[in-house]
Amino acid sequence: MPSSHNLRWSHGEATIVTTSAMLTDATFRLPNGPFKPFARAPWVGTVDDPSIVGHLRVLAGDFVGLPFGTGGRQAPNLPEWSALMTQSPKGTIHGPVAHEEWTIVSGDDRTVTLALDYEPHSAVRRVERTITAREGGPALDFSMRIFARHKATMSAGLHPNFRLPDNPGRLELKLDFQFGLTHPGQTAVGDSQEFSSLSSVPRNGERVDMSHIPLSPRTDKNVLLCGATGPLTGTYLDEGAGFELDWDRDLLPSLMIWHTDGGIGGEPWNNQFRAVGLEPLASAFDLHTDVSSGPNPINKRGIRTSIDIDPAQPLEVKHSIRAFVA
């Protein structure tokens, strides 16, 4: 059965559950009041169907993926991608870390460490995830340590999810990057896949402003910002508060925006989930890890789409989320 751990510190409180080591809730205390930037699916706490992947049962604020993709996608309008995307889906989306029950190794009011052992055939032996409240500030610091059985290359990513405001365009996103690409499976005939500004993203013969979301009309749209050169900031323009997402860009050089606004049907979604996933990646979108570890249109341009793991030294991937008054 899943269990949970609570963090309480001078500037907030948070809850982490053992399913997918998911951060399911967090409130930051700011001078102008409490601030809850993370998304939380309306079905959290009500779904126990084991056929539904773990992270979907508890889908909320922050989890990790290793490997990040599973395959099963298509790119009907982009032959250069379609030629790569022939692998059958394998495993659960975003890997065991996003599905299994983790074990709480240690914890107190300010920090918790969870661990997950991979199956014996995996190149990954063990993953440890530590979430720590930042003393004296409205922030959480995250660490994922990857222990290897043998050397390997695979996709990896982080999956923070933030809530979408009710009114279109009232969450402002800012991030500097080298180039952007629309998802191969969502690039329409005649659209350019590449863009240089988040305020002008190709979609169905038009351009949309993904620097101000949610989009209108409501839609789902995934893009990858390749070669990020600084942290991302998100500002809720009607609330006077925002967040900064910072991470190790040497290991995870890109960030995928998963803008989903009620467009996913079936269980447990039922067209209810509204969120923006802001996902630091070493991955070719959410495609099969073999696409990410082999030659692809992104790493051919010098942007890594995979990580290297080695039993001689655990690989540590860090990120942080800090709240601020806008």
C-alpha cells in the first residue's frame, strides 16, 4: 500500500507519496499569502486500478522518468522522424520510477529520501530521490541519484507539473533557448517544425503564443525547447506570484512543454486534467529511449538527448523550484 511523507518548514509544506515518489501537494508561504503553483489531478486519491500506470493514479506536482519514453508514437508528416519511430512500446511510460512503489529510506520535517531498485535485467540498479525544503525560503530542492549495473546510454527527464489559470494567457513563461521544435506527432502538413520564439509557435497553419498560456481555444500542444541557457520562470499574472524552475542543464539540456488542457479522454483522464508540464530532458521528446540514444535530428545539432550511466560513479541530477512574489 502507498504511504506518504509530509514536509513542514518556515516557508511552506509539501506531501510526497511512495507511488512514483510523487510530490502530490505543496504550498509556499509568500509575503502576500499562500501560493500553490502545482497541478493536481481531480482523481488523486480515488483511483486504485493497477492497470492504470502509477504516476497517473497520483498525477500531481513533480516526478521523474528513467528512461523517459516508451515508443508507440507516430510522425505522419515528418519523414525524418517517422523513419526513426519504428519501435514498439516497451515498458510503462517514463519507466519504473514513474510507476512503481518506492521505499522511504529516511525523512524528517525538512527532507525525505526514497529509493527504488530496478529489475535485475536493467542497466539501472537503483534510483534514489531526495526532496528537501530550503531553509529560510519558499523553495524545494530535488535530487535523483542513478546507480548503474553496467555502462549504458538512455533517455532521462524530470516532470514538474504546474496548474493552468482559468483565464487564457495569464501564466507567463520565460526561458532562453537555442531552438524550438513542435512534437513530431503534432506537426501539421505545411507547418514548420522549428521556431525561435515561444511567442510564435507553429500550429495548424497559424502561430500561437506559448509564452502566455493557457492557449485559446483550449488545446493540447507539446514543444521541445532545445539548448536551454538559463532557468525558467512562470508568473501567474493575476496572482502576483510565480515560480522559478532551475536544473542541471549540462545533463538535461532541453525542456519539453506539455500543454494539456482537458484534451485527453479515457480513464482516468475523462477530459478533466488541465496542466502544463515543464520537463527538463535529455530525450528526444517522449519517444522511445532508442530514438534518444541513437542519431536523431536533435543530437545531430549538438544537443544531447540521452545520459550516460556508469557503475563506477552514481549520476546525480538536480533541480529546484522556488516561489516568488511577482
